[in-house]
Amino acid sequence: KRLPRHLLCVPALLTLLVISLSLVVITGCTTNSIAPSTVSTQDKLDWLNETMIDDQPQRGAGFNVIDCPILFDTTLVKEVSPYGSQIDMVNGAEKIGFSLPYAAVKSPITLTIRVTKYQAPFGKFWMLECGPDGTKFKYPLYVQPNSQVTSTSSSVLFYFNPDTELWEVQQIEAEASPLLAIEHFSKYGISE
């Protein structure tokens, strides 16, 4: 006995309904999961200073990221020497390279970089928590996100100033794969 034609369409309709609902839930996590191209650097900075601050209880000693889901989180650990070093974070096609030049450190040291990708209201935001906190370099460590990380023509490096407890703009580069200079280890962020 054959099923009526209208009953054959039910599984397909249910599948479409589930997919539609999941897209609503995923995109509903932020105020705008696809960032408008008109979000200014100042708007991003204001959002960081309202949201990514240390004194909020929502995530303990970390950050207040209630409306900002984590898309990727990893920690890179490497002992580096005065001869320089390259550390790469790779997440599919996304890559952030960390290049420590020759003689940037005086003696071998173990560097730790926690890389977290957030879906912020304005698009992707990459948090870099670098340690040991306060480590200073004779020559800057260069951070180079590829075009999959910063897919627009401008990249912004933000710095969390522990003295003022506010985020600041450290560097703006008008290219898709910029070289962003870090003089010492602390908390940084990269956005497009």
C-alpha cells in the first residue's frame, strides 16, 4: 500500500523547519551576526569597554560575554629563544602567525597565547591573552592574521590597559593581512 503524496512531503518540511529554527537561534545570539560594513572603530571600542571587562561576575575572573558566543578557543604554548621563533594558530583556513624576531628576548622563555574567536555584534573578534603577562620584547612580536581572519581591507589591534581597565586602539592597518606589532604581553584583540 502506497502513502498519499502529501505525507511524503512531511519529512522534508520538518527538515526545513528544523534548519530554519536553528538558523534563527544561531543568528539570534548577537544583535547582528553578519556585521554591517559601517561599524566604526569607535563603536567597536565602546562595545569592548561595555562588554569585555574584567569586573563582571558573569564569567568569573574572565570576561562578560553574555551576548557574544565563543566560536573557537585554543592555547598556544612554546619555548622561544633569542634566535627568534614562529608560532602559528590555525583554525581551518583561518591563521594567525606570531613572529618573534632574532634577539627580541634575552634568554629562553615559555610564551603562552590563548586565542579565542568571538561572534561579536559587529562581526568576528579575536581575543589574544598573552603570557607571561608583562613580558617585554626588545623588538616587537609581530602578529599577522591572514585574510580569512580579517576579511576586510582594514584591521584593528585593540589593547586592554590594566591601569585604566579600558580597551584602547593600539594600531589600525589598511590591509587584509596586516603586521600588527606587540611590544609586551597582555590582553589584545583583533577585529576587522
